Amino acid sequence: MKKILILFTSLLLLSCSSDDNANSNPTPTGSNTVYFTLDDKLYSSEFPTAAIDNKSITVSDNVFSINLRIINDKGVVSLHLSSREKVVEGKSYRIHEPRYGDGFSASNDLYSSFICSTTANFQGTITIVKLDYENRIVAATFSYDAVDRKQNVHKVRNGWFDLKF
């Protein structure tokens, strides 16, 4: 019986991980960080040689727009997320075809080799994790599928931004 108890305890300890309940995204502080995978390649403003360029953020009652570029030694990738509806902290929104007053739209431009956008058939979600007007911080998670002009599907996954506006 003692051996079974020791074996069970050992298996239990080995199966647990210290980060099982941890949030994979940091606490939003307005750190001006962005990261996401595009077609399984990670793009991050936190890489040592990376920087955010051409950052334009508008957050108001009827416009939510984030346009930025991540530049590093490999080139440039852009991210565009926009909506014409008021966004609320803690709420998730559909990312889809660009239309006024109905959710978000998204697009990416990778090193000018392709431009892809969400459509009625290629969609995703964005969740506003923090929207702090007083401290001017917006943070969100996002993922979506987008299509380029040649109808190639591009997958944006594990997206996160924590930005000052």
C-alpha cells in the first residue's frame, strides 16, 4: 500500500506544472509591446533588434484603430486592427470583413511580399483585456485568418498588444 501511495504521489507531482493556471500574457501596463505569430513565425517588439515604428492608435467612443509596424533585422511586418464600434474592456469581438459599425477588421503586410486581410470567410476574434482611458492603456489578445490577393490563407495566432494611446 505504501508503494502505491508513493507511486501515486510521484505521478501527481510529475504531472503538475507551476504555470498550469498562469496567464500566458503579462499584466497590461502600457509597456508598448506587441507580438503574434503569422504563418507560424513569431513577430515581437520585444526581440533585441526590434522596434515599433509608425504607431498610430485611436481609441474613442466610435473609433478603435491600431496601425503599427514591427521592424527588425529581418524586415518589416505591419498590423492593422480597426473597428467603428465602441469597445469595452473584457468583451470579445469578431474580426471579419471590413464594414462600418460591425466588429473589427484586420490586415497584415509582410515585408511588402504580401498583404492579407480578413473577409467574410476568413475571420477571428479580439478580446479587449484592458481599456484604461485615465492612464491611456489598451491591451488585447487576438487571432484570425486572413487571405491575400492570390487567395492564400495566412494565420495570425497568439496575438497580444499592450500599448499606450
